[in-house]
Amino acid sequence: MRQKVNKDALWKMTMAFQVSKALFVASELNIFTLLFKRPSTAENLAKKLKLHPRPIGRLLNAMVAFGLLEKERGKFSNAEIANAFLVKGEPEYFGDYLSIVNDVYKAWAHYEKVIKENHSLPLFEKEYPKESDTARVLDKSPAHLVRRVMRAQETFGYRQAVCLPKVYNFSKYNLLLDVGGGTGIFSIMAVRANPHLKSIVFDVPAVCAIARERIKFYKVGSRIKIIKGDFLMDDLPTGADVALISTVLDGYDEPECRRLLKKVFTVLKSQGVVIVNEMMLNEERTGPLFPAIFSLELMIERNTGDARTIEEVSRWMKDTGFVNIKSKPLMERGETYLNCRIVIGKKP
């Protein structure tokens, strides 16, 4: 045996898919919502779920091992992290994202095919028409699927959206153009933190319908305008002095990314600023872990796009005409896993 080499890291990687699948199942069964402020035995919880107590008991014990539940005198209760992120109705409910990743999980089962054929496997194959442009795909998909995807994206971006007004000072700007803004969560948090600021969310019609609901929920409808359109095919709204492109460029190849940056440059006011938010790879493209995994996921999910480096995005912006380009981390203190970074450029 090579006693100086610890095998634990390899064990964790090998078994990681089992951990994630068990979490997906527990979330889908609403176990954490059922246990919110109501500790229960496995038998009583199984009765509520109308399922056999044997598999439920084992699943609950595994959730204790994961650190998501606690067990005392035979009763299970949520750990703090479960109460914060896995209870339906709570502000940062993560279950919508887990639901979509569970679908992604099924596609990963065929990753060998992607590697051998250098070709993606379309996700949601039965519902999604086979088109290369995600924006158009979403626009033609059934409403329930679009809603699932958009709510998952809002869950994914929620903390980044809350963090953005803390990291970047919007006080000098009056109108934000949120390109491919999804549910509008970044615009919502930006205008809530800056009472003078207004915003335009620009996205395809099916997504705009959901954005309208979320903006109404947060009671900022008078300050956020929704405009329908395809950011690659249609003209962008004019008049903004700051623009946001958040987790959009990773879905497209370099020519489309450059074209979108050029369109934003054209419509921005003089001295206007563009902010690009992405999960950034290091310059060698060897990490951090999440952007590296996300690069694989994009290969499975679609034939376009990739995780990017700060240098790549900065170069595209410079070539477009932006100046004073700089980068900042976009993450809450202690949360480094996603490695979100904003790259900021100014129009002369």
C-alpha cells in the first residue's frame, strides 16, 4: 500500500453521485418542509408521505450523515442549513434548483457518449424542440417547464443578486439594462438597494411572463420595465447608462458573445458601464471546481458555450471598445464554491 497517499478524496468523488441523488429524492418528497419546526419519527413521516417506513428511515438517517438533519431520541429535525435552504416558502428555497439538477443528473448518465461523439445530449428531450438557441427553445417550451427552469435560475442567482449592489455602486446611474434578465432577480435587488434606480429586463416572451410575476411579488413593478425580445436577434432597448449581462455569455460561443457585447456597447450612453457576471475559470482553465464541472455540463447540455476566464471576457470587452476594465469577486463572505466574478468595462 502507498500509505502516504490518502484515498478519502477518491472515495468522496466516487460516491458523490449517490449523495446528490439521495438529496434530490429527499427534496422531492418535501421531507425538509414537513420537518420544519415539526420533528418527527421515521414512522410518522412515512405515514404522512403514504410510504413504507423502511426506505424513509434509511433516507432520514443518511440526511443526518449529510448534516442536513439531526436525530434525537428517535425523532428527526432539520439542521440549520436545511431550514435556511430546503424548506418551501422560505426566501432562499433551493429545491427548485435541485429539481432541475435532478433532470441534468439523468443526462450525465450518458456522458461517455458526449466524450466519444463530441456532441451534446439535449436535455428535456421530450419537451424541448431541438434548436441551438436556448432563448428560442425556452420561448417554445411548455409554460410549466419554462417556469421550472426560470425558478431554478433565480434560486441559483439569488445570493449573487443580493451581493451585486454591495459590490458595485449603482448610485451614479439611473437606468439599468438587464440583458437576458430571466426572472429579473438582479434588477429587483439592484433597485431595492438604490431607490433612484430604474431597470429594464429584456428577455424572450415566455420568460418575461415569469419575470412579471416575480417583480410583482417583490413590489417593485413601478421601477422595472419588461421588454420582450431575443438579445441575439433583436435590437436592444436604448437609454441605459449601466448594463448587466449575468450568466448569459457562458451559453454561447465566442462570436455570439462578442456580438452581444457590441450590441450592448452600441446602446449604452456615453460613459455608460457594462457588468458581466460569470462563474470564472482560472487562466489555466483547471479550476476552481464548480466552473470546471460547469464546463462539462455545458458540453452535455448544449453544443455551444463554455465556462470562461476573466482574461477572455476582458479581452472581448477591450476589443469591443470598453475601457477601464476591472474585475471583482461577487460572493458573500466565506462562499467561494461558484467563484462568481464580475468584469466591468466603461464606454468612453
